[in-house]
Amino acid sequence: MSKVVAAMSISVDGFVGASDPEQWFPVRNRVHNWVFDLAAWRERQGMTGGQHTISSELVAEEFTSTGAYVMGRTMFDFGEEPWGEEPPFRAPVFVVTHREREPLRVTPGDGVTHLYYRCIR
């Protein structure tokens, strides 16, 4: 039987996101800065270098154990262009939204990732 593991970043004071992405992104960078220099995160983004720490090992383990990703439309909208033809997920991605759109199919280096953009009502 499969198991579902949910993971998300949250600040110490409980901030997860904002309804206005312009408000969220400056805060998002402060919440996530710790991960950007980790070797595992940088490798997944197609970058070199980074810190080889226990945190990097935990991030690498999370990447290898993830069977699929679920994200909201805002994350997809902001990521679609920078991700380009090689998104960093290496697993199926499901975008939860109320807007209809055709699935985006891309081919990263080590397999096929399908970004399913389904209308959920």
C-alpha cells in the first residue's frame, strides 16, 4: 500500500503564503533561503556546488522518495517559464486549479515528467 507524505515550508510564526503572490515572494525567499545553498537542491536545479551537510542529505532523501508532487496554480504559473523543458521534479506533477488547460509534457534528462493541469471543481 502506498503512503502519502505531505511537506511544506512554514515560518516559525506560522506564515505559509499570501493570497497576493507579490506579497508572498519576498517572504518566501526568507523562509526558503536555507535550502538554496544545499548541494542536493542545487543538483536538482541543474546547478553545481553547494554545501554537503546533513540538511543536504535530508533534502536528497526527500527527492528520491517522492513519487509525485501536488502544487497549486500560483506555484505552477511562477515556475513554468524558469523550469523550461527540464523541470526539477523527475516525477509526475499535479496542479490543483479551477482553470482548464492542456497537460504540459516535458522531458528532463532522466525520464519523462508530465505536468497534469486538471480542472478541479
